[in-house]
Amino acid sequence: MTVAHALLASTLAATVLVTVVNTAPATADTSIAYRLNTFERATAGRPYPLSEWAKDGWHAPRGRGMDERTLVDDDVAHSGRHSLRVSYPAGRIGPRDSGAQAPFRLAPAREYHVSFWVRFSEDFSWGTTSFGGKLGLGLAGGAGCSGGRVCDGENGFSSRMIWRRDGLAAVYYYHMDKEGRFGDQAFLRVDDADVHYPRGEWVNIVQRLRVNTVTDGRANPDGEIEVLYNGAPAAEVTGLRLVSNDDLVDKAYFSSFFGGSTEGFAPADDSHIWYDDLRVSALPGDLCEIGGCV
């Protein structure tokens, strides 16, 4: 089922969910299947650590780079007055020294949708001799298989957005049948043309992930990933085996850093990315960017 079809099927349910969620306190209650962050509450000019995320209803057991390399910015925003600026120092790779990362808890569900707006700095460096990095908000479940691990159906899965040379856009996912040591990728294409992320311009990314079903401990090849770019269908991956147990999507995975595992992936110059209007929901009707927010 595509995002568009799912949106039509869930309009009434989405309306009910928004009413419940918007009146809920910002606690660690993982029964809430909807998250929104516009960064408007936070104080401009200060970092946005996990304690600040929690005040806005996003809770993660751990994180990297949030204290050192984030800033609530009131000079650049997609909507309102604020956005989140993430920094990527020249010559640095990996979440320890580049960007920021945190697995935010979600109420477990078979399917989730995530939307975020992103803007690369006008002089953003895509890399040095190699080119690639993780971008924004993805989805994961269970132990969140990634980082070159074998995904055996019992240790979870992950799906994130990435860039390649000259900002070539792709979705990068770990599943039971991946072809090599690292995750597989599907490049984004709109109107028969590759998508390249622009510098200095806001763009929107929507991802939908549906976990496969399991029969008698056997993973059925019916998992799905779908990506929209500025509202247009850009990638669809079907036939996925993500789990052989009862793991579901339970993390909104903010993961943004340079790399790759070698220093050649590092930016040649200090670079920045701005994020705004992050939405995560089990129902597509909560995503304004695909005609939701009814």
C-alpha cells in the first residue's frame, strides 16, 4: 500500500490520534505513536541536547553529538522562527566526531511514516576523496541492525537517508538479505532523473517503512520502504525480510554524520545542515507534507 492509498484509508483515524497526542504531556510515554518537533519552544543560540528533546516529547536512551554539535538557530527556518542546525567539522567522520545521533523511542507498530525538512549549507562539502553521509530522521526496530553487522532477523533493522557524490540522494537500509557487508541503497529518482540534494534550499523527505510478517518463525518477504521527495514518489523497495521475530518499528532514528568508515569521507570544510518540522506517525494522515494534518 502506497503512502497516498494509506492516507485515504486512515483520514478519520488520524484525526482522532492528533486530538489525543496534542493534549498529552511531554513524557516518556511510548504509547504515543506520534511525534512532532518544530524547535520553537527551545531557546535560540543554545545547543539542543537530549534533555531539551525530552521537553518536546522525544526520548532517547543515549545520543552522540547533541551537546557539542547542535544549535537552535533563529536565522534559518522552514517554518516559524527556529530550526535545528547540526555541525560537521572538517576532517571528521562518524557519529562520535561528526553530526549528531539518537534513537528516539516510539510505540511499536508495524508501519511508520517520518517526514522532515532539510537544508544544506551553501558551501556544504559532500566529502573529500569518498562521498557519503547519513541524513536526518530514519526508522529502526529491535536492536537496529546497522554498522556493518549481519542482520539475522533477530537483531532488528534500520532505514536511513544518505547522500553520495554531488549530493546524490538514496535510502540506505539494513535487512536480512542485504548483498554485502554494509546496507543496501536505493537511489531517489523523480521524473526519471536522479535526485541531488541542493545546497541552500529547503527540501522535504518522507519515508514509510512497513515491517514484514512472520509465519512460524519464518520471515515473509513482504516488508516495504517508500520515499517521497518534495511530495513526489522517489523510491520504493518491496519484498523485504527485516525480522523473523516480533520486532516492529520502535525508533525514530535521528542519524546524521559523515561516513563511511575511512577519513576520505570527511568534509573538506566545516559544513552544516538545518532540520525543521520533524514529524513521525503510525498514520499518514498526520503528515502535512502528503496532504495530511486534517
